[in-house]
Amino acid sequence: MEIHWHHAKFVDDEAKAEIEQRLHELADQGHNDLIDVRISGNPSRHKGHTKHEVKITCDARGHEIVARCSGDRLDNALHDALDSFKKQVRHMRSKQNDRHRQRRQREQMVEQEEA
């Protein structure tokens, strides 16, 4: 899995390392389904506007996952986006596991019928 930071001036090196560690741990749980992760942040440039947006986009086997969160602070938006991303990855894996389980059950039924 590759991780790419875009407009990453908003994140210090320690926070980047923590986020990357969490992403690698998530990837290790599913082995090789996460291929390419892109993290971008857009600090608000408008006076009086305090919302900052962080977007995490990932190419996963057969899917594209996008998590986007806004917050008063970029670091909060980053952690919220990462939490949303993790939920989406787990949901994707759960659906894949369900499909595999259903296919195995159908195959077992066919084998039993043939026996």
C-alpha cells in the first residue's frame, strides 16, 4: 500500500507518522486489499470561515473509498476522516466476506447434491 500526502503542510511529521501507522495496521488486517491512499487537506482561506476539509481517497480491490470530513481544526478533521475511512473499509470487507461465505455455502450444497 502506498500513501500519498497532498497539500500536507497542514500536518506535522509526528501526526503523519501516526496516521500512516494506523493506515498500515488497517491494511495488515485485510492483507492486500488497500492499494493506494491519498490524503489531502484544504485549510479554509476565507475570513470568518473556520471549517477545514480533509479528504482520504483509496483505491481498493474493485472499489474506491472516499472519506471526507470538515472541522474547526485540520487535525480534528483529519482524525474524523480517518475514522470514517476505517468504518468504510470494514464495511467493504464485511460485504466481501458475506459474498464469499454465501458462495462457499452454495458450492457445498451443490457438492452434497452430487454426492
